[in-house]
Amino acid sequence: MRSVLLPVLALFALPGLASDGPAPTPPKFDGSDFDAGTILPGAVIRHTYTITNSGATPLTLAAVKPSCGCTTSDYTRDPIAPGGVGQVTLEVHPNGPGEFVKSAVVLLTNPAESSLTLTVHFKVVQWVTADPDRIFLPAAAAFEPADFPPITIKVTQSDKAMASPSVTDLPIGTRAVLTPVTAGKEYRLDFKIDPGHKPGETLDGHLTLNTGIADQPKFVLPVTIAFRGKVQLTPDRLVWGEIPIAQLKSGPENYRMRLLIDYPGHGRRPLKLGKPVSSARAVVVETIEELVPGRRYALRVALDPATAAGEVRSTITLPTSEPTMRTIEIPIVATIR
């Protein structure tokens, strides 16, 4: 066997007979950078990039990873034969005015180049603007009417003008009045909240201004309103977190909390509080202190040092003289280890 194999092995060792094959060739994109130019709000950008397999072996597009959630992709799933062509399509949904660059990374099964980056450049302009650009009320009074500060609506392009603008798609329980300042160019929008909304209720939506401008027929203004009760709590719940049981038993004075109750200028009559009731024996209301007569109180709450280990969940119910909030419920949470 030795006399046969050695000559054969020697052949493979001769200079010029061994070869690793041709060097891998990177694929070619027919333009990896796309400029979509100037677009209007609501427009969708869709562009298809072409990739050519310049190598000697099939090429697979393993994945396409866009840089943000506003961009989606589609691409050739089947292997691309040598000399063949595949495609990657990006679809961008812009979400605001400004200049943007969106990108997507294409992962390849190619030893010469494992990934390529595709980009989309664009600028979103709008002929209609609003100041402020949203309606945001984090603490509107429940059960009462309210007005948002006037909003100025303007047309920014000299050759554009609004024609018979109107407001639609208002959140339930709200109204809007549009008053011209300069016909076709500037308007005042008064946003009004009807009474009847309950504490804890939230309106999260938008209103639509129908502009009458052909290339921007609609302008959307976001609306977020959270309603609070006339009686306000600070904080609105008491959370102790984890408490070592030995520390609770040895130093119960360290596990007291103070909660403020405010009644800021609603009506002429002062606020009166009834006797608080806790739903769990582990939570004790020690005192109610009147800091400002009829307007501000302090509630001091403690944990019973005899409480056993485990989770404590309680609700303190506090009667009030306010007709729209006959009772206040205060959640309490603690964990004793």
C-alpha cells in the first residue's frame, strides 16, 4: 500500500496543481441609496432595490432588518443563481414632518460580503400647522366643562389656502369651534370638553381638520385627556414594597405613610370627611389631620406589627361630602417577608 499511495499524494503536493477555487465575489445592488424627495403627511414610500448575484454559487437573502417600526420589507426568498437577479422592497410610513433617513440591513449568505445596508432619504412637509400641535390635558376636572387654550391653525405655503375647513372625528364628549382669523390662511380652534366625564377616565384619540387643500386634505391633531376627581389624592395609592417581618415587629413606627387629600376651590362649601374603613386588618388608619380647613387633609396609615408574612392588599374607603365623589377608595399594597 505504501508504494501505491506515496506517488498519488506526491501529485497533490506538486506546485500549481492545488487550487482553492475562484475568490468569492460580492453581490451588486443597483443603487443602495434611494432619495424619495419631498412628500406630504400620510404619503407612503415604496421602493424596490435590485441585487445581482455576481458570484459563482447561489446567493440567498437570509433576512432584511429595517431600522424602525415604520418600515416594512419584502424580498426574494429563493436562492439567486449565479448571474441572476433578486429584489428587496422597502415600504416606509412616515409619522411626522421633518427630514429623515430610514435604513434596512440585508443579511446575505455570501463569504465576500455578509450584509448590505439600504437607505431611504425623504423630507415630510405639511402646508397646515397647529400651535400647539396636540391637545394634552393630564388632569382635567371630572364632571365639569373645560376649555383647552386656543389653538392657532395656519397655512404655511403662500400659494395654498384652506377652503371651507371643518373639524370631524372628535373624541366623545368634546366639541370644537373653528373661527377664521385670516380667511383661508389662519384659523382659531377652540376645543371644549363637555361635563360628565368620570374620574380615572381617559380620552385618547384625535380630531381631523378637513382643509379643502387638494394635496393635504386632512390635518390630524392628537388628543389625550385624563380626568381627575374634584377630591385629589397625593399619592393616589400606598405601596410599601417588601418589608422584613422582623423589622416590622421591632420598629413599626418606620412603616407609616402619609397621604394628602386636597379639595382645591371647588364650590363654597368646605369638604368634610367621614370615618375611613380598611378592608384588611393589617392596614390601620391612625389619624386624619385637617391642614387647611375644608380644603386639605393628611391621612396617616400604618401596618399592624402583628401582621403575618405574606402579601397585604387592602382598600381604604373614605366617605366625603363632595356630591360627585361620595367615597374615595385608596389602594394599599405591601409584601411582608
